[in-house]
Amino acid sequence: MRALPPRQLLPLWIAIFSTFSMVGLALDIISLGREPAPLLVLNVVASGLLALGYAVVSLPVRGSIVSDRTRPWGYAVMVGIHILYAVVIPRAFELLPTAPPGRLVIDGAGTIVAAATGYSGFLWFISVTGGRYLRAQAEIALARDIHRVLVPQVATRIGDFEFLGWSHASGDVGGDLVDLVHHDNGWLGYVADVSGHGVGSGVVMGMFKSALRMRARAGGSIASLLDDVHGVLMPLKQSQMFVTVACMRGGPDHHVECAVAGHLPILRVRNGCVEEVTSPQIAVGMFEATRFSASSLDCLPGDLFALLTDGLTEVFDRDRNELGLDWAKRVLLSANDQPLAAIADRLLAEARAYGAQLDDQTVLLIRKAPGLRPQSPGL
């Protein structure tokens, strides 16, 4: 109701007024048509206006001075006006000795007209708001389908590296992104989290992925890649929106390049320890004059890297205790030797068991393992 403009509420007000104006006509029928004409008109108008008053107090319409806190007082005012009218107005008029000719016919015809007008008003309101709702649902469904295309599951191998990633949105359209880009000189894997929720975040996420994939074709360091994507994204989004990202790039040598911009650290599991790989820099798209940096990291056979979004760690139990990043470290350490799919499933299952999903939940697992034959990534 708050989202509807006043002109779309007009048929609802007409329907309510017309429907309850019949009460005034019914009062005259009860008195066998003996109400004076001024009293009849006054009862018809007052019945409709009182019903409108109750509706305004009850419904959360745009621009209303009635809030959830003041609503009980609004009801009290309406009940007081109603009682005052019922006590004072009838005493100001005396019933006629007999009904004027044709009065009951007028009452009956007026009731039929009021009922038809009220019914038409409700149909008009339902048609307008129903069409608006269905259009919105169709647009959300289209955005959801586009999101599924933009954020498919990652499950592949490139050289000695295997990859597994997915993203589960908290609503119809998510703002998280997991992606793997394969090019001649290696690969680029990353997770990103757009601020906010809904269609707006999904649009920014799509722009971020398109810009990053196009820029990744040109090669270069992750730092220069983020610099260029940041420059492209800044004028295309709302000022309060930004993108946190954690990314890794692998090449033909035994090193990987890493960058974290306003995101959770990358977790590396090696020799029974979990190390946080991060860098103190702000998110992409936050401030205009921002430059990004990256670092080189050695990578040994058996190393496991986990890139997570905060939807997996910012989960709360009934006592408002947060699941936290240390939990993810324990899971990765205990399940390090398991298949990537089993590790990812365990992360999701334990997070869902701990508390309700409040945000998009996304993970990308990367493991360097010996003895894997190079395969086409299929991306």
C-alpha cells in the first residue's frame, strides 16, 4: 500500500465510500422510509466518510500521518466520532409521520447503485494493482533467470588446479558472484559481493562481471585489472553501492597472484594450518581516486584455497551468536582431504543448521593437486 501512488488508491476509496454509504440507505429502510430528506442524505454521506476514516487509519498508505505507534489513537478518534454522530444527529431530526411517495423505491435503487459502484471500484483497484504486481513479478522472474545465467556453478579442472564454486541467493535476485575465467596464460577465479540486495545489486553484479571478464582478456596484473574495472564501474552505479572482491590468478609457474578488496580474507590450508591471505584496501567502486594492489603467493601441491562471502559467516543462532570465520577455518582444516564438492556442501549444511540465511552465500574452492590431467574448462 505504501508503494502505491495516490491516483492508484482512488478506486479503492470510491469502492469503500460507495459500499458503506448503503448503511445510510438501510437506516431509512429500517424506519420505513420516514427519515427527512436532509437526514437521509447526511446518513448516506456520513456512513461513507466514516468507513473511509477507518480505512485511512487501518491501511499503511503513502503520506499518511498515522503510524504503527499512533494507530490505536487513530482508532480511538474514529470510534469517538462515530459514537458522537450516532448520539447527536438522530436527535436533531424527527421522523416523518408517513414515508413520502416512492421513498422505499429510491432507497432500493440507491442501494443497487451504491453496491454496483462499490463493486466496480474494487474490481478497478484489483485490476490496477494486480497488473502492477504481475508486471513486477514478471520482471523479478526475468532478473532471476538472468542471475542464474550470470552466476552458474563452477566445477572444472585447469592443469593441476581443480575448482568448485556456487552461489545461493537469499532472495529472488542475488548480489554475490562466483566466476572462473580461463585464458591462454592461466586462469582467474574470484568471488564478489555487491552491497545491498535485490534487483539493483544484481544489475551492478552483472556490470561488474562483464567489465572484469572483458578486461581479463587483456592480461596484466590483478591490481591493474581492478583499477580498470573500478574506473568503468564508478559512473554506472549509485553512489552508495560498491563491490567487495577476493580474487586469485594462476599462471604456468608455481605462484598465484591474490588480491582482496574490502572482502573476507582468502583462506589457505597447508600442512595442518589455515592462513589468512588479505590486503588492507577498500572495495571496488567506493571512492573515485582508488588504486589497488596485489601480492604473489607460492602454491604447493595439496594447497587448498577458500574464497567465501560473508553470507556464510554472518549467520546467527537464537542467542544472536555469530558463526564467524573461525568456524570456516575449522571446517576447511578437518575436511581438507575430502573432494571439493563435499567440503562446499559441508560449509553450506553447517551454516544452514546454525541459523537462517540472511545474505547470499557464495564459495569458491581452489586446490592444487598432483596427477591431474589437464582438461578443457568448458567455460
